[in-house]
Amino acid sequence: MSWLLNSIEPTVSPQYMMLDSAKDVWDAIAEQFSQGNNYAQAYELSKQVRELKQGELPLATYYSTLTHLWQQFDSYRTHKPSIATELLTYQKDIEKERVYAFLGGLNSEYDPIRVQVLGKEPFPTLLEAYNLVQHETRRNAAPRPFCSYYTY
């Protein structure tokens, strides 16, 4: 509990000093500073995800930016199925939507790879889709061996 209180900004910590346990301190902090009901922030994150395109970003930066936005957005989700089969279906649906968004934001030079990823069975996860795009990009960018035949 003392570690927690010492890590809080000194101007804010006195209000937590009289609580009985570290859990009570943590719960009070979470309640005060939670963004769980911040619909405007959730909307902004959702909008940023929808509007993000690769553009001039390197592939890794584009993917990293998208996944970071989704991680933030996930903290605002209110529906979390409790039945295992529903949870699995829910997660697969979200994963599929994210693959579509990732592929949709790629530059047009990735069109052939996009078609390959969408044709995969079983449908790839987001990480698998990213790895397929990255692998194909590297494979296509690899220098071709130079072979020259001279005829005299």
C-alpha cells in the first residue's frame, strides 16, 4: 500500500491515505480516473482506425499504429461474452473485421497480396495476415541473382 501511495502524485495522494487496503486505494483511483464511459474518446479512436491508411508509412509502422489504436479501443468495449463458444465466435468476428481493415488500408501496390490473404483457408488472424504481407513484400523485394551469358 505504501508503494502505491508513494507512486501517486503528492498533491493527489492525501485523499487515499486513510483507505484500509491497497485494493481500496486501487479501486478508488480506478473509479476516479477511469475512462470507461468516455464515449467521445472511444469515438475518436474508432474514427482514427477507420480513417488510417498506410500512405507513406512503412508496413510495420502502419500495422503497429493500427494494433495500438485497437488495443486502446478495446478498453471501451462493454460486451464481453461469458459463454466460451460465444466468446470464441465474438473474438473471431472482431479478428476478421481487423484483417479487413488492415488489408483495406494498405496501398494499392499490395493488391496481389491482399487477394492471396483473403483466399487463405482457414481465414488468417491479423498477425498471420500481417506476416503474409510482410513475407511477400520481402520476397518480391529480394534482389534477383544476376546471370549474364556472353556469346562471342
